[in-house]
Amino acid sequence: MSDEILSTVVTTTTIPKHHHLTPEDIKKGCVEISGGDEGNTRICRINEELHQGISDMELYENSVTFYGSARFNEGDPYYDKARALSSRISKELGFTIITGGGPGIMEAGNRGAFEAGGKSVGLSITLPMEQADNLYTTDIIPFNYFFTRKLTLRFSSNVFVYFPGGFGTLDEFFEVITLIQTKKLAPLPVILYGADFWEPVKELMQKHLLEKFHTIDAIDLELFTITDNEDEILDIIKSSKSRKGNYGE
């Protein structure tokens, strides 16, 4: 289907074949192929976003995905720490850094890798506020649907690093540990950077989910590591396994 979409789009626009298709390109091709049927067009668009995103992620054998707030600007301690950490991961370990491609922690993660001369991938999305592509990517893939972008962000990474954030960051964190807990995703390192932010989250899980309501098991609190120690984080990443051919789900 993707070759058909690409062929349809290329015949009606000037987009080079080696560039990523935009959501509008995909929509245009899907409308053409489906004859304008709304349901089939939507299914086609979802399929094409996943196909394009996953195909691209397979090019990066060892990678780390950074998550965190879009609202931290340069000069904020967490922005600066994310930038420094991603620089070390790129320079010392040679890993690709993957983010949501926007501002804040996403920009800091991409920037550190970009400035270190490494591979810096952004998975961008258009939102009413906060999201604008940052300038520090060596590859950027545009998305329309949140859930296709989220799946692609975690598709092939060896390690997930979460900085403080809002609803989106918490959503992405709990989704990943749920997938690991339910064995839909192989056990992977989940690192929470920013103890002052994440320790209260863990305390909530400990006191309410585990001790009061018994909705999780004690072992579930071992699915993640809270640490602000860069050397420890690099050791965890260094010991991680490539997910090439082992994507789960």
C-alpha cells in the first residue's frame, strides 16, 4: 500500500521520493485510493503513518528515547541536563537519540546528540499549542495521529529516559510500564531522571496502588529506575540489548 500511496502523491506533487511523506501527503493519497470513503481513508492513513514510522525506526539499531515536558526552555536545569546527557550518550556510546521532535526536553535531547555529531531523530506532530519542530534533528518524521507516533517512539529503542513532564509524559511512562508489566513488551530499562519529580510519583504508587488498594504488586515498583547519576545511566544504556528483530507487541 505504501508504494501505491507514494506513487499517487509523487504524481500530483513535487515531493522527492526519498523524503518522508507529510500527514497531508498521506491523506491526499489515501483519499485518492479509497475513493473518498471516510472510514477507509482513516484506516489507510493510520496504516501509512505506522508503515513509514516503523520502517524508519528499523534503520537505527541502538537508540534511546527521551520523554519530558515541552515547556522547559534553554537555561532551565532539566533542559540543560537533558542536553548534556544526550550528548554523552551520543558521543560516548554512539546511540541514536529519539524524541517527539518538539521544544523543551525534546529539543534538549535532540540538541545534545546533534551538537555531538550523532544521530538525532524527531517524531513530530501538529498540536494546538506547544508543538513546533526543533532545529536539532538529522531525521524528522511527521505524524497526524498521537497513538501512531507514540507506538513509533517506543518501537525500537533499547532504553527509555523520562524527564519531568505533564500529562503526556505521565501517559507515555505509564503506558510503557503497563506494556512491560503485562509482558506485551520485553523488559527494558526505564529511567526516570529528576528524583524530586519522580520520587513522589513512586510514593503515590507505593502508598495507594500497592499498600492501600492492592492494585499492583511490589515487583511492579522495580520496573523503573529513578536516578540523576549520568554515569549510572550510561552504564545501564551500555548494558542494554538491541531490539532489532525483537519489537514485542
